[in-house]
Amino acid sequence: MQHEVLEQIRGKILVSLNCEIIAIDGTNRKNARGQYGCEFIAEVKEKSFDLLKEIRQANLGRFIICEGKIWTVEDADKAFESGADSIVIGKAVTSPISITKRFVEQMKERNHEKPVLCCR
């Protein structure tokens, strides 16, 4: 709990300094919480829409862009409902390999017994 309070204070200080961008160190160094950047990013991704709501509710007066994990129109709706002012759609529309993989996985989930062929 103490770390959460400190992070909120740090976030408000950064906003009060009019930072235009707040970045996360994704290197192999540990942060103040003793986590590696990749561990922190995984944690944030796990609760991304909840975090987005918290940021919006903090009323920091900043434009919020949600990037990542937007694979469907429903995801986009959820991002906007959670407080995003804008969204960035990447692999969901630009990566044929990701699009095909997602499509095939969804077909498997539906237990279709007929083959799904993928062409390049």
C-alpha cells in the first residue's frame, strides 16, 4: 500500500511539472519497487483498463492515449469507457501474422473440425 501512495504522489509531481511524456524504463534494471521493467509492464498490462480508469479518475487534466491490447471494436469501446481520449491500434490491423494467428485461435476456440487454411 505504501508503494501505491508513493507512486500516486510521484505521478502528481510529474504532472505538476508539466511533463509532456512519462516513460517507463523497460531495461534490465530494477525500479524503486525492486521490479524489472518487464515485470512492471506485465503488471500494468494485466490491469490496463482498471489503471486507465484510475488515471482518469485522478483528474490530472491530461490527454490520455491508450495503446496496446486493442484487438477488437469491443476493446476500443472499453478503452473509451475507461477514460481514454484516444486509442492507438497497431498489430490488430497492421500485422498479417498477428491477424492470422488471432483468427486461427478464435476458430479453434469454436471447435470447428474443418481445416482453416492460411495463405500468404
